[in-house]
Amino acid sequence: MNDHDVLAGIAAVAREHLGYTGPLEPAMHLVEDLELDSIRRLTLAMEVENRFRVCLDEEDDLAVETVGDLVRAVSVKLAAAQDEPPTGGGEPTTVRQRS
């Protein structure tokens, strides 16, 4: 997935969950240009995590000021996820009840 696809996904989230109807550009600031307060910013972050199946951490939140910053953060998480071996697999774990 390239940055253009990530930007398009973020724009879709902004439309669906925040009611944003304007164009979304990488240089736009989340607070000043999109007028996101803390609740709406949290909503954007959570819905972006859901859409892309990534987990943004506190460091990401502190570094994200613009739409472009968010695109980069998501792109980095997606790239890292592709490099990780799949979780699970192997033998299932047995859970025993206490007597």
C-alpha cells in the first residue's frame, strides 16, 4: 500500500466518522486546518487504526501534527507489519481447568 492509498483511506475515515467534506492534503494541520479537538482527534486515530489494522502508540500521537505525518505513521506501521512473522501458528495451547 502506497502513501496515496493511505491518504485516501484517511480521507474516507474523516468523511465517514468526522463528517469532513473538504479535500485532504498532506500539509493540512489536524487542529488548525481540520479543526479537530481532542475527542475528534482521538476518533480519527482510532478509526484509522481500525481501517488499516495498525496500532498507533503515544510516540506516534506526539509526532502527528499534519495529515502527512499521519500518513507516514500509518505507512511505517504497515511496512513493519509486513516484516513481522505471522502470529499464532504452531500447536494450539491447552488450557486446563483447576480441579
